[in-house]
Amino acid sequence: MRKKIIIGNWKMYKTMKEAEEFLTEFNEQTTGWSFDCDYGVAASFTNLHVLKAKKASDFIIAAQNCHDQAQGAFTGEVATNMLEELDVSYVIIGHSERREYFNETNESINRKLNWIFSSSKLLPILCCGETLAQYEKQETKKVIEEQIKAALKDLKQEDISKLVIAYEPIWAIGTGKTATDVEAQSVCSEIRNIVANLYSKDIADQVRIQYGGSVKPENIKTFLAQPDIDGALVGSASLKVADFINLLN
Ligand code: PEP
């Protein structure tokens, strides 16, 4: 049985003060509670130490990116061991905003995944998803297959089952539009088939697949009720404590 995983993606939102206020309020409102899922947020680098200091023990700290080498003259980048020092356990890789604005490619994403698994205990949340034009041309599954195959190239079989894959149709991110639960299920099931064909059904059955794209407290249930959707990657609805708690509930 795959445990659900719900991760907020705070993107470039929240100062340290705001992150601290969020966690203080979240902790106050959820004291003594336990959630039936893995959960946490992917914050900007400057907020990671605030989360480390304030979070409850089961709250996951995730980063939004990392570099594919140990160290060096890479201005503006962050290394996996730097993230691990801050108790980061997951890292988003290949978010569509990074592909679009920071020239990330299937190849650079593949380098990062290989590096993460070989250098650290971090677990990647690999994002994939099609543009609106690709969706309208019914190219979704072809695009997803290309992205997944390229991203997973040369990864060790034993690492694949630890992976989280987030299916995020780009036209649904931050737009208020969502894929239907049936569409999202169909693509997530296809992702599982792709992994099964590359590795094995047993491995594919262990991979957790999230849906992302305008997930809110009002619609999360329909997505999570689908057999191949094991969680959600949530942008704007993760920024307010009340919404985030409602998502987890
Ligand atoms: C995201 O950034 O990964 C995302 C899904 O954003 P939103 O929930 O705001 O669409």
C-alpha cells in the first residue's frame, strides 16, 4: 500500500518571518494531530533553516532544486550535502517553471537525478507535464514518456522505487484550471506503465505518483481517490495555513 504524499511548493514566496509565522500557526493548530500521509513543504533556500528549527518531527522539508555536482564554482547553486545539513529529505527536480525559465532540459534533469541518488539520501520529486498546445494536440502521453524515459536514464533499479513523480500539466499550474480526475488518473496510470516497462511492475507499484495543478481543499479528494494518484504537489493552496491543513485533512 503506497502512503500518500502531499507537498506544498512555496516557490519564491515567503520571507523567513512569514515562513516562521506559518510554522508557528501550523504547529499550534495541529498539536497532537497526526495525518494519514507524508506531508511538508518545498521552500526557498533561505527558509530551510527556519523550517528545520520550527517543524514538528514528521513534517517534511523539501527543496525546490539542487545542483548535479558536489561543489565548485557554480554561482547561485546549492549542493545536495548542503541541503542534507538542513534536514531536507526531498527535492523537487524538473519543475515546469525551471524548465521554462531556467533552461532545464530532460538531460540536465537526468544528471541531477543520477547525482542525487549517488551522492545523498535525498529523495527526488520528479516533475513532468505537457504544455497546453501539446494537450490540445493530444500529445500528452508521448511527451510524458519522453520526459520520464530521459529523466530515468542510467538510474539504478533499487533507486526507482524511492522516487516520487509529480504529473503536473503545465496549463493547470497556477491557472485555476485542473485536469479532470479521470484525465489525471489516465496519465498517472500511463506513468506507472512506463516505469513498469523500463523496470518491472513490482517497482512501478512502489513509485508514488502525485498530481499537481491548481489542487485545492475543495478538489483534492477526487484526485486522491484515483488508484494511481498517490498524493499532490500543491502551489498556491499551500501558502495559507488553513488551506494547507484542509488539504491534509
Ligand atoms: C506547482 O507549482 O507545482 C503547482 C501545482 O502550483 P498550483 O497548485 O498553484 O497550480
